[in-house]
Amino acid sequence: MRRTWLAACAPLLAGTVLAAPTLPDDPASCGRCHPEHYREWAGSMHAYAVKDPVFRAMNRLGQDATGGKLGDFCVACHAPLAVRRGLTRDGLNLDQVPETLHGVTCQFCHTVEAVEGGHNNPLRLAGDGAVRGGIADPVANAVHVSRYSPLHDHARPESATLCGSCHDIDTPPPTPVALERTFREWRTSVYARPRDQGGLTCGGCHMLGRDGPAADMPGAPPRRVHSHRWPGVDVALEDFPDKEAQRAAIQRLLDSAVAGRLCVELGKRGVELRVTLENLAAGHAFPSGAAQDRRLWVEVTARRGGKQVFASGLDGPETPAQGAGDPRPWVFRDILRDVHGAETHRFWEAASLESKLLPVPVAGAQGHAAHHVSRVYRYPDRRLPDTVEVAVRLRPIGRDVLDELVRLGYLEAEDREQVPTFGLGGARLSWRADAGRACVDPAARR
């Protein structure tokens, strides 16, 4: 089999004309010529999109709660080829759908020829048997026709529309809500400008480049190829290929996303701890995507004489305040509200959205100030603490969201326990009274 595929991957002789073949559905077949790309994809959230038990639980709850009216709202993005082939209408029969059509596959992304809208997966597939990519001079081969596409070229701003139009989600009328706004956020950012002016597209952060051949074939020229892991914040909850590598890639992104600053002083009402956070490197608001489910929060701890004298956020973002000395945690997230104004975790009930996210960096001096946000914690004491520690934590899905799914019988309790809590390295701060500084930031740690 290996020899057969090496022959198929071989370049064509000059002048040979290759008829457009029918492309295989199975991503593993792509892996025979593109083993590194396939290995990365197989451990990615694109491959995991249908396997994810939280997706399945939320979709099943939505179908039950709406009497099936939710339709393909979720599965059209999580298994787009299966929907377009008519193999599922609601995602409830995915175990009967061929696994080769699970998730966001090679064929789906690499046959896109046009983006016909700004949200909810408005991608038009060519259906001509050609594979599209970002290499301007692809080598002809015996497996498939290869074509250059600016939609797949990270250096071109058009490429952001390919990613972004799937990662912006609006709920349908009569009360449409801009549920996920990652692409909208990027379009307002300092990164949404030409590359020679410092711009970055989605792939610039989420598909890091390396030098090497694009295909495992004799004589393949060196190229600039790109990772197909697409790290963000979501993770595989069960056994899955390259699970640890995926989490490590996520951690690297998170460690550079947010920067912090901490100032400690005595004020009129006692000790004041001013925490400032900056969206330093995310090309969108933070957190982003399904921000109604995400939980980003700040932990603050002050100690004097070895004893804790103040704390906030240590028990997580869902914990209510326990009194004046225990303020509510500082949490960044979206809040969905139904037609009565009550908070809901169910996006199909949403009539409005209240956004409390760390803003995206935008151009200009005013924009620079806007993506720095501060909060002052106070507690009654006339003596400064010895130490203050600040940490910023992120859960891809809040435990309150997961608890509802478990309580209603849609999610197993063990799946809830697999959702990690990440720490953001760039926002971890440590202040010491004996250091003689009122303020510390990440640079002070070096």
C-alpha cells in the first residue's frame, strides 16, 4: 500500500493532463501524502467536532427543548459535509453517519471556492475535484488537481473570511442574537490590515508556519507549510490523538494572550489592590467564540504574617460573594438573556446578549487605552500586606453550564470532570512589600 501511494503522490511528467477525480471523503487518505498535516488535523477540534460529548449533549437538549426546530443549526458547522449530503438533519443520528464525514474534514475546507456571507457557514464548495490551498505554484500530481486560492493563503486578507464566516454564529429570527462574534471582533482590530502594515489573519496565530515539503513525494520542493492543529481554548475530553500536544499548543497561545499589572497601596478606605489586564495578543475579544459558555476570571490573594487577609475568585467564577471581605470574582464572559430578561444557558432561548469580555486591541491611542481594563479590590486594613498574588484562569466551558447538562441527563458526570482550568502565564503577578515597588507587571519578574 505504501508503494502504491508513493507512486500516486509522484509528480506528473510535463504536459500530462489530469482529469479532475472524485475526491475521497476519508481524511486518512489525504494523510498518505500529507502525513504531518493529517496527524495534526486528527488531534484537532475540527476532527473532534462530532465526537465532543458536550456538543452532542447541547444539541440533543436543544432538539428536545424546541421540538426539533433547532434543526441543523449546530450540526451544519460540526459535520458540514454530512449535512450537505443529506445524511443528517439534526445531528441526532451521527452514529449512523460514516465517520469519514464527521467533523470539519480536509475535503470540506480545501474545496471551498467562495464565501457567500459573514456568518453561519456560508461557504460554497466547488465540486470540481480540485484541491485548493495557499501554494501559488502547486506541483501537478496523479492524485488530484491542485489550485491556488487566496482564501487559503494566510498572507491574503481574504483568508480570514474563510475561517471567520464559520466562527461567527447568529441565531435565527425573530430575535436574532450575534452569538459568536470572533470574526466581527477581528475585523475591528489592529490586526485587520495589510500584512505589510503589521496585519495578521486567523492563520497567522492559529496555523503557525514551518519549512518543509507540502507532500510526501519524490522531489517535493521546500515550502512554507502550516500547522493543522488550530489551537484555541477547547479541548478533547476523552482519549483522542495527540491530546497532550493539543493542550500544550493551547497553553502556549494563552500564555501570551493577556498581560497584567498589579499596584498595591493604602487608600482612604484601606488597602487597595488595582489589577489591570490587557488583551495583548488575541486578535479578537477574550475569551471569544462561545463566550456565553466560557469563563475567564481573576484570582487575587493577599497575605500578611503568613495568613490570608484577602481573597477573591479562589473558588471559581460561579461562586457568589460571601460578604464584604469576599467580593464577587472578576469574570469575563457573555451573558444570554431570554425574552423576560432572565439569564439562560440555552442559546435557542436567547433574545439579547450582555457582553463582558476583554476588548480586542484596536488602532490608535484611544484604542490602546480601551483594551486595558482595571478593577480595584479594597479591604479595611491600615497595614499593607506582605505579598499579593494574582492569577487569571480560563475554563473553556463553565461548570454551571456543564452541571445543567449533567442534571438533566444529557452529559455524563465524568465528562464534566475532564474540562480543564488553564492558567494564563502572562497575567500571573506576584507583589512583595519588601521589593520596594508599588506596582509589578510581567517585566518585573524577569
